[in-house]
Amino acid sequence: PFAIPGSGIGGEPVGSYVVVNAFAAYRLSEMASVRIDAFNLTNNIHHEFSLGEEIPFEANVSLQITL
């Protein structure tokens, strides 16, 4: 655990956690590709910082077309 200096929480420690982020991409053609990004694959729901928002599992899929 570590404390966040200057956060106004009086040195309250942040618990340890594991976060796994990954991505995979595939080129469909010279002009198109698809990408999948996954954040927090372990679905270890936690607060990134003591006062921060909760970080759940998230996945994004994007298609890029170059004209």
C-alpha cells in the first residue's frame, strides 16, 4: 500500500490490486483494421485512488478505415 501525498486523506493507504489490460488488432485490408481493447481483464473492481472513481472491466471495439 502507498499513501497519496496532498490528497487530504491524511496518509490513508491504498490497498493493493492487480490490473490486466490487453489489446488485439487485425488488419482486414490495406485500408481497414479492427482493434479490441480490454481494461481490467481480471474484473478486480477497485478505486484507482482513495478518492477516485471505481474501475470495473471495460472493453472497446474500434474499426479504422483509411481513405
